Amino acid sequence: MREFSGTWMRHSGDFWGGFAAMLVALPAAVAFGVTVYSAISPQYAAFGALAGILGATALGLIAPTFGGTDRLISAPCAPAAAVLSAFAIQLVSQGVQPLPIVLMMTVLGILTGVIQMLIGFLGIGKLIKYIPYPVVSGYLSGVGLIIIGGQLPKFAGAPASTSWFDALIKLQLWDWRSLAVGGATIIVMIVAPKLTKAVPGTIFGILAGILTYAGIASTDPSMLTLDGNSLVIGPLGATGEGYVELITNRWYQIGDLKLSQVGALVGSAITLAALLSIDTLKTCVILDQMTRTRHDPNRELAAQGFANVLSSSIGGMPGAGTMGASLVNLTSGAKTRISGIVEGVTALVVALLLGAFVAWIPIATLSGVLIVVGLRMIDTDPLRFLESRTTVLDFSVVLAVVGTALFVGLIAASGVGVVLSIILFLREQVGGNVVRRKSFVGRRSSTWYRPEAEMQRLEQLGDTAVIFELQGSLFFGTTHQLYLTLEPELVTTDYLILDMHRVQSVDVTAVHMLNLVRDALSERGVPLLLSNVRESLPNGRNLREFLELAGLGSDGEKVIIMPTLEAAIEWVEDRLLGDVGKADVDLPPLELHEIALFKGSKPDTLTDLNDCMESRSYKADETIYCLGDTDANLYLIRSGEVRIMGRVGGSSRMCHIATFGRGEFFGGLAFLDHRPRGNDAVSSRDTELYVLTLEKFNYLAEEHKRIAFVLVSQLARTLAIRLRHADDELTLMQEN
């Protein structure tokens, strides 16, 4: 007993949520079914109600069992009703008999589910979320308007063959009884949520319609019978034997369909599968946002497809994860997928036990419910796009999709949506700037720290070496813009660096343009430097291999590929300075007076300072100090090179951030602030150092205050020069 009580406490919210969701989903499912089957013939309205019940049951049981999204309610939905109604109307206009239409709609639902399952199994579900908002908005608004147009004749009580336009303007076709029932349904359905949230407005609307019908029927005896009464759904035949007979007979008859007839359904099935998938994933995203969870789109679509296959196989309506019922489920306390199963079970129980009551639901009431649903599907947010010229194209996309859906069809609208999606993508790509930053070597620096005299020379000559940091997609839409940007530099610059670090993709047209740039530079004897040419782009392409196949491989003359932008800048710096071979490699170690930090110092000062210096030797790749070390030594390079390696962000990966050469010093920050080392120092090759320990410096400060003052002054001056150069680079980055 205690275990049962605990289980009930954990899942009571799922029960009440599922029950409340059923009260919303089942009437809507019946309304959708009646809408679809009434388009075939008014006599098939009862079959439509039964199809809605079977769909709500099958989808409610199967989708949450195999799907993974908590609180999601799956049931027959508006997009399915719109597509199937349009499909039925088209076949009726072609003179197809009602029974074959029913059979083909069954096969259409099965094909739709199979396509959804393929979408899920192939992992395509994640791509649906990349459909642009204007296209989705147009879809939803178009479907909403189609639903409203399809319901207007039923709402007005006009004959079944009446078009929405005739039902709207020909007052002689109106039946005031239908208008009164439908109007009461709509008014109460809209007003009720403003008065109470305890019971869904749909339930109040249906009750209002039924009560209005009962009130009118008290003065009109013809409304008190089901036979020949076109104002109500009519008998459902919702018995166990009726279900079995309906299913078995339908499958016997499906065997008579021709393969060509089935093949002709593929286009409609693809459209319906896309709409149902979008509807489901849109609802899942909303649930994720409200519950701070994350759904698996591929698993959910596979489960929805399987549910649609089974639902259609037993004569039910296909459907999707529905927004209204899911939100009712959530706000009623549901926590898990069990709520969806509760919705399916209670839908079947209500259909079996209350089938006689459902038969008396007025068709105008269901039409009123669907008109409100259609109105809520219309997305008015894109109207704000008209307020700015920059978003007028987005609004025109919405308008084009809506117009195509209304006047051509949803299949054509899906094609228009895909084409316009491509146009939107190209617009954004072409409108974006593929040049992230333009700079000059004179205002940038490599990881090699140069002496002050060399830095001044680089500032003078650096404007002849141009750097372009590229970004985004280099393809036929951005190639011309990029070439126009590079063209002025092709006749003036001595060095051109193109950094590819932030490039996402490159196509053949862009590579052809780079070949033109290479040829224009080579005529002047100028090489094209490419840096950060990766072997794996986000689209999976090997950029280095692609460039080599296109004739842009590194040949040392026309094209030079460097691993990093800093390496490319260093290569250019060496040539601007005439320091191609690093002539200091074979030079003897510097003496103290030859180091730039102490040039101009008095001989007696250098003698005292030299007595405090310690000489050390390091082999290539030997660590001098590590991140976190607490020594506060100052290191001066007599010969060799030292790499400074820093940690990237919070990761453990070390990155090359600086290189110091002969005559330079490093370790000055810890020497001044006495804090632990913030990086690693590693010798690049055999290196000779002077080392001044903090203890020796403290001795100098006590015994030779003048020497200590000179040392700190020179150290601070050099650090200030480095800091000023770094500040200039930061300013440059912010300017771009």
C-alpha cells in the first residue's frame, strides 16, 4: 500500500496532465478527422471522427513509449488535416470514388511515417532546426489559413461542395443554427482562458457549442435525431467489432491499389513528413525552453514516424507532437513520458464509453475549434519586418510561402520554401565580410621579440607587408568581393599574407581567384603567403590537399604555406631586416657589456654586476622554468634562443607565445613582482644564459644602490616598450 501511494505521488501529475491533455487533443483529433473525411463526402464524417479517435489513441500510446521527450503529447494535428484535406479535395475534383481516396490516404499516412523514421535513423532530424524562421512562419501561417478556409463552409452550415469564398459572401447559403453554435464555441473558447486556467478553453468552447445546439434543438425537433442530421457528427460505430472490421476490410482493399498509385503519393508524403517533423520539433524546442531540458530530435522523429505508421495502419489519422495539448499537459503537472501514454489510454476509454455522446457533437462546434486553432497558427510577428528595409526580404519570403500554400498547394510551398531558404543563406553569406581584419606587419609582431632598433625598423618598413585575416565561407558568392579588396595590394605590396584560421569552407571558384592573386604577385616577384591552412575544415574538406590539387601548394617561391600567422609574420620580418639565416647562430656568447640592457653603463658598474651574475648552459628543448615555479631569477641570453609557452584559457594545452634571442632578457615580471611564473621557458637550441638571482640583486641593492637603480630602470624601460607595442596591437584588433 505504501509503495502504491509513493508511486501515485510520483506520477499523479502525469495522470492529471495526460487526462487534461486528452480533453484538448481528442476533440481536436475528432475535428481534424471530420474535416478530412468530410472533404471526401459528408457521409464519411463519422469515419473521420473514428479516424481522429484511433489516431489520438495510437499516437498517444506509441510515440511516448519509443520517443524520449518528457511531457510531449502526440495526436492528429492541423498540418496533417490541411495536407490530407487538400489531397482529398484534389482527388474528388478528379472524379475519384470515395473508397479509393480513403485507401490512398491510409497509404499516404504509412509512407509519411516511414519517411519520418528514415529522417530519424539517418540523423537528418538535427538539420530541420536550421530551416529559416521566415520559411517556418510562412508554412504555419499558410496551414492556419487553409484550415480556416476549409472550415468556413462547415461553420456557416453551407452545403459540403461550397467553396470558402462562396460560403463567405453568399448569405443565402448560411444556416443561422450553425452560425450560432460555431459563434458560441469561438467566443467562449477565446474568453474562457482569460477567466480561468483550471480547465482548457477548448473544453469550455465545446460545452458552449453543445449547450447552444441543445437550446436551439428545443425549438426544432429535426435537430433531435441523428439520421439525416448534417449538423452533428453522427454515429461513430466505436465498438470493438467495428474497429476490427474496419481495419481488416481496409487492408483487403488496399491490396487492389496499383503500384503507380502508391508511387504518386511519395511527393505528398514527403511534404507531410516535413510538416509533421517541423511541428513536432517546434513543440519539443518550446518544452525544452520551459523545462530546461534537451530532446533528441532524431529519436523523437523515428518514434513519431513509427507511431504514424501504426496509426495509419489501423485507420487512424497521422499526427505530430502538438503544442496546445503539450502545454496543457505541462501546466497540469506532468513530469515524464507517462503522461503521453495516459492521454492515449484515456482517449480510447472515452471513445468506447462515450461514443454516443461524441456522436452529438455539432460539426459547427468542431469547425469553431479549428478556426481558433488556425487563427493561433497565423504568425503575426513577421509584420514587424516591414518596419525596416533590411528585413523586407524576410517578410517577402513569408508572404511567398503563404501565397504558394494558399493558391498552389503545400507541396509547391515546400519547394518554394527550400529555394527561398537557399536565397536567404546566400544573401547572408554574400552580405557578410570575409575579411575579418586588415593589418600591416609594422603594426603586428610575431612571437619573436626583436631588439628596440629592429622594432623601429620594422615599423618603418612594415607597411609594405599586408596581412588579411579571412573568415567565413570563401565561395562563388564572396569571391568577387574578396578579389576587389585584394586587388589594390597586388600592385603595391612587397609581401601579402592571407590567414585562413577562421575560414569555414572554400570552393573551386575561390581557389581559382587565389590562383589569379598568386599569378599577379609572381609577375612582380612577390610570394603569396598562406597561414593556418588546416587539413580539416568544419565541412570535412582537407584544405591543404584541396589547395595543392588546385596548384596552390607551397613551392617556396610563388606560394609559401606557414603553419601559423605568427610564423608568416616572422618570415616577413626576417626578410625586411635582412636577417634571413639568423647570422648569430655561430657567434660567440655575448659578454655583459654587449647585452642591450646594459649598453652605456660604466665599466665599474658592469664589473660589480658581473660578479653577481651566474652563467648557465641549457641543451636544446631543455626546460629553464615551469608554470607555477616560485623562483624570481632574471635571465639574459648570451647565445641561443628561448621559447615562452603559455597555457590557453583554462585548458592544459600549451601555446607558443614568444621567442627571445641573443641579447634579450626574459623572466622580468616575476623578478619585479615576486609572483609565481605564469608560463614555461624552454630552450629552442643550445643556449648560454646569464642568471641574476633575487638574492644577488638584493645584495646589489644594499651595497651598490646605483647599480640596482640602473638595472631596474633599464628593465622597466624595456618592459614598457614591449607593453606599448602590445597595447598598439590590442588597439589595432579593437579597431577592426
